[in-house]
Amino acid sequence: MTLAALTSTATLKCSALCAIGVASALLLYVVTSRETSVSRLCEWYVKYLNGLLRGLFKPEQGRRIAHLQALALGACVVAHLAVDVAMGWVALLAVVLGPAAYLHSERQARVKQLEAQVDGFVVALANSLKTVPSPAAALQATAAILPQPTRQEIEHVLKEMRIGSTLDQGLVAMSARVNSRWLDVALSAVLIGLRVGGNLPVVLERTAATIREMNRLLGVVRTKTGEGRMQLWVLACFPIFIVFAFNAASPGYFDALGHSLIGQLVVSGAAVLWISSLLLARKVLAVDV
């Protein structure tokens, strides 16, 4: 390669890097500015990240995460142009979707952990109410023996009560914050018992027994439908595998189906039946307990 060609290539690379730097700076400005529709979308994204972080009881650093994503986006474009195309696209997807997907998965794992501890929390509260007549004092006494993350949620309710919230308001806020069906059942029993009166410990013990039985039935249903879900995945992937395998073993094997009207009708009919079977199987396996 001649010296002129090398100089031209180096100039193009420098120009591309400068353009990427300017684009990254503009993207960072758009993220920090509040004057454009894109910036308003970024503000919504920052609030979404802060909501996930708040649910995990972590510092609200959504804006910082968005800024780091904007800077990393420019680095991914550099990697896409200068290093490897496939690696650049993979890194780009990881930068764009990675933080929100990770926080969402952490949030779901926390909710599942809370749901596994709901019956224990209800039983502990019922036992505490047998010795402590005040519901707020019973909740405070229960918090010390609860495992994480239930203890963290109850301690947050107690902190809200110290600054002026009532027990009902704290439990309602906890239900909205966690957004779990089983926790809603338990807290609804507590709130109804507080307002209606009666033997609240007995009500809570029956509620805990009901939640345990429902969890047992849900586990049985998941076990029974697990095999069906595997068959659904096989039904979804096997035709595609067959097409690629036959085409690899004998190139042009399916050309007759694609170059004639009858073949296209057969393929269309098979595709409709295949998609219909997937939708029907998904509906059958969508068992709600």
C-alpha cells in the first residue's frame, strides 16, 4: 500500500473518531438537557431506572446510569468500526438493554423472595399479636425476627409511621411498592382485621395456612405443566430445525414449494396451522391458580 493510501486511511479513521466523539457529546447533551422530546424520553427512562432502584432499596442513580450508557454507546460505536462488527453490535445491545434488564431481573428475584416469606411473616405477626395488643407494637416486635428482604420492607413501614403515617397507610404503601399478589392477600387480611375487629391472630393464622396451600398447589401445577412447556418449545423449534437440516443436507430440497403456486399455498397453510397450534398450546398451558 502506498504512502498516500496509508495517509488517506489514517485521515478517514481520525475523522470517524472525531465524528463519533462529537456524536457522543451531543448524545450526552441531549440526555442532560430538558428541552427536546428525546430529552423527555431520557427523563422517563431515568425515572424508570430510579423506580427499579427504589424498589431494591438502592440509591437512586438513574441519571448517572443513563450518562454512563451514553458514554459507553460512543465506545461501542468505536468498537463496531475499529475492532469487530459482531462484537460491536453485541456490546451495543448490552449497553442499551443491559442495565434496565439487570435491575428488572433483580426486582423480580426480590419479589419472589418476598412471596416465599409471606406466610412466615403472617404467622410471626399473629403470634406477636397474642402477646402485644397494639398492632403497631406487634409489627415492630416482629420486624426483629424476620429474614431479609421482608425485614427491610417492615422497617421501612415503621420509619414511615415515625414521621406521621398511620399503620394502614404504611401497609398500603408497602403493597403498592412490592406489587405482589400474595403479599396483597396477607396485607388485605391485616387491614380488614384492623378495621372490622375480631380475633385477628386467628384470622392471620388461617390466612397463612391458605397462602401455604395455594403455594403448594401452584408448585404442583408448575410441575405438571413443565413437561407441556418443553413440548411447546419442541413444537416451536422443530419445524425450523427440520427445514434447515434438510436444506443443508440437500440444497434446493424445498425449491419446489417456493416456486409454484400450489407449493406456496401448502407452505402458507402449514405456517398457519403451526402458529395456531402454538397459540392453542400456550392458551392450554396458561393455568392461573
